[in-house]
Amino acid sequence: MRTILGLVVAGLLLVTACSAKSEAALPDGPALLKRSAEAMRTVTTVAFTIATKGKPAVPVRHAEGSLTREGDAKGTLQIEIAGLQEIEFVLVGDKVYFKGPTGGFQTMTRQQLLALYNPSAVLTGVPGLLSTAKDVHTQAEEKVGDATAYRVAATLSQDVLATLVPGIQQGVTGTLWIDKATSRLLKLDLPLTGGSVAVTLGDYDAPVTIAPPAS
């Protein structure tokens, strides 16, 4: 009986020790996001995807492309404006080249595009989002694609979120995935009324050529 009892106690101690070790291995949430904000400030180029599920009250339904620290960008955008519109865009300096499913490229100014959507905020706005997050908790270590990441829960303010995804009217307790090796943000999931929005980032600092389209 003593032998069996001893084995049970030893087993419980082992489980407790393993659990404590696992929890201790996770980094402090606020410190992790601080490092991530610093890492994101050094990014020169990034590929991004914004995708919605359900029917959240945001005009951007899907967007993907590449952008640079200087604010140049290229990609595609699906946006609700008198129905769902799909637009291909190239943003170079102060000029935007855009076209729909048919026809050639037209132009608008950067300021005109910013009234609808600011793709460069996906990069420039992330450090502020990470720096202002509240109630930050590291939840787990898990895979995101080929990368090992820390999954983090945090309360994110409406003001900062709206720069990344126009139309957000609420603060959100979101989930972030931070790359373990580089501290860069890999993914952001935002539950909203009526659905959710996911922002995915990758191909950091890869060479990107953004130039006006051939006429």
C-alpha cells in the first residue's frame, strides 16, 4: 500500500512540476509585446492579408498585398461601397493607380484613397497597437505556418484598431501571435459584432518592387 501511495504522490508531484515548468517557460505578456513593438519598428517591407468572417460592420472585406516602410503599396482590395467592389491598386508616392475587374487603370490621390483605406497603416500602425495593448496574457506556444509563435490575448483600443481596419467601432479583446525567433507579429484575430477580422503578416523584409503600372 505504501509503495502504491508513494507512486501516486510521485506522479502528482511530477505532473505539478511539469505544469509549473510549462507555465514558467512562457514569456511575460507585456514584455513580449514591448519587444514585438520594437521589432516591428525596424521592418522595411511586409506582405499582408486582411480577411473577414461572417458580417462584421467594417467596409473592407478582404485585402492582400505588399507594402514598404515608406508607404508605397500594391495589392487587391474588396470593399463594400454600394455593393461589393474589387479593386487592384498600386500606391506610389502621392498617386494611386486603381482598376476594377474590367477596364484599365485610373488614378486618384493618396488622400482620396486614405478616405477609404490606408494600406500602409497595416505596417506603420502595428507598433502603436502593440504598445497600447492592455490586460496582456501569454497563453501558449504554438505553430503558425512554419514558425513557432506565442499566442497572446490582449485588450486593443478602438482608436488604434481603426487605423488598421477602417470601420471598427469597438475595443476588442483580440488574439495575437508573436514569432518566437524574431518577436514580429505574425497574425492578429479580432472578434467583432457579427463576425471577425484576421490580419496575417509575412515575408518580412523581402525585396519588393512597387512601380506605376505600364500604361
